[in-house]
Amino acid sequence: TLMSYSGRGIRDKDSVETFSLSKNTTIHLEHKTTGVQYNGAQPDSKCSLQIALLKKGTFSYAATGDEVYMTGLGAKNTAWTKSSGTYRLHFATKALSETWWPGADIEGRIYK
């Protein structure tokens, strides 16, 4: 496992852990959304989560264009082939109104 993550009520956050690749490598994302917080009377199925892969540049991390979208609870797996560098994930849920911005309970890992 290159990196693991877990969190509760995540709305807009970078992963705490990062991982590095020394050459072109196929990496796998194994993700689970296990709960939804701050959803009031809305069903969990309305929670939309974006998981984006970021790569470290000279000054900061930038989006690679590799993304996964998930709605509601469940699991999702995907694979990307990436070049050498240092990476992290960014998690963001979509606010559905000014007063309703759900947070996702998430867990997962990146592995080769």
C-alpha cells in the first residue's frame, strides 16, 4: 500500500498522507464512502463526492485531471498510470444549497 486514508464528515480536504513514484507506475485507488454527515432530511444518495489526484509541482500541488466521482454510499475502484513524482488526493463534496453541504465518511487506499 502506497497510502491509506480515512476521515469523517469530509467536505473539502487534501489527504494527510502523500506517496511518491520513482518511474511510470500503474496505481490503484480503492475507495469506500461509509456514511454521510450534515445531511439533515436529505437522503445519503444526494451526497456527491469528487476524488481528485494531485501532483506536487515546484510550489504546490496541482490537479492531474484524474478524478473519480461517487454518489451516495458504496465502493469504487479505479486505476491510473502515472509518471514519477509525489502525489496526494483531494476530496470534495458538492454543496446542494446554501444551507446544505454534506460531508462524507470515507476510507481507502492507493496501492500498486
